[in-house]
Amino acid sequence: MSQSRIEVPCKVFVSNTFESLYTAVDFEQDIQIHPGDEVIVHGAPIQVPYGETAEFQRQATIIRAGWLKRVWVRLTGKLEFMELCEFSFSERRKL
């Protein structure tokens, strides 16, 4: 069973500031990422010093998931959503 691979240029945005710590990838082509798809960004590791933001040009490989993996990711993703929720039964006097 072969997987579909797509090579695409992308921009990697990195912010390492007091206000935000994030990384985002923007594909230069109109590409949709679906549940189960894998994205591999090629190139040297990125390090941005504290207090700065940066943008890098890279190449990315998108590996498309098959229908079975797509269904599996959707099913398990809905079940694992509850792991992201935090529940507290305290009276909020002390936390």
C-alpha cells in the first residue's frame, strides 16, 4: 500500500517572546491537511533567542493518510479529547 507524498515549499514562523511562544507552518501552495496526515519540515533545527520572532523558508513533505488511518484518528481523537479537559471538584478555597 503506497502513501501519497507531496513536496511543497513552506514558511516557518517562530515566536519566542514573553507574550507568545509558538511555531506555525504556512504552505506556499493551497494544501489542506487532514486528520492522520503527517508533515515533515526539512532543514536544520530552528532556534530563536528569547524575545525574538523569526521566519524561515523550508521544504516540507506531506504524507497523506489512508482512509483507515483517517477514520482511526477521527475516532480516537474524539475519545481522547477528554484528556485535554481539567476537572476540579474543590470549593476553590485553595488550589
